[in-house]
Amino acid sequence: LAIGSASGVDLHERRQGTWVHAQHLDAPGDYGSSIAFGTTVSMADDWLAVGAYGATVEGQFGAGVVYLYRREGSQWERMQVLHAPTVVSLEFYGRFVTLADGYLFARNHPVLGG
């Protein structure tokens, strides 16, 4: 179970019938400080996608990114950061993310970004 918050993403797992806090993922600072990290999350198997649609990429404010994490043992490790093939200001890439059947679906804001 992954829950986004203002300070990052909290991961919980079920142990003996009870949900317990397992790990906190801090919002990374590599794409700015107000990146909306964790506003959208999706988990499948040992993979976690975390949208950060407010990230500044290549000088484009609000272009957005998606962070991909993989569970390694009991910890989640950052594996990759993705952005849209064409970086555009206020695209808000990663506003919606879904992991399913080995695919990552990442979408921008449906009104503002297209």
C-alpha cells in the first residue's frame, strides 16, 4: 500500500493481518522543490511508479516526471526517472500513472497538457 503526502510517499505492508508502516520515500530534490511528488502512485508486483508532475525538466517548469522504484528485499530502491519524449513547460507529465501487466502508463493533465 502506497500513500502520497506532502513530504513524500509512505509505504505500508500487511503483516499477520495488520497494515504496518514499512518505508518512507522522501520527495527527491533533483527536479525542484515543489514537484508534487506522490500526488499519484501505482504499484504492481515489485514495482512502484510515483508521479511528480510539477518537476522542472530541462528548464521547463511543470514538465513533470515519473519515478520508478523496485522492491529489493524489504526496501524500495529508485531505479529510473522518466519524462515525456518531448519536454514542454506545464505539460504535467506524470499527473496520472498506472502500472499493469508489465507496462507503465503515464499521462499528463487531460485539460492543460493535451
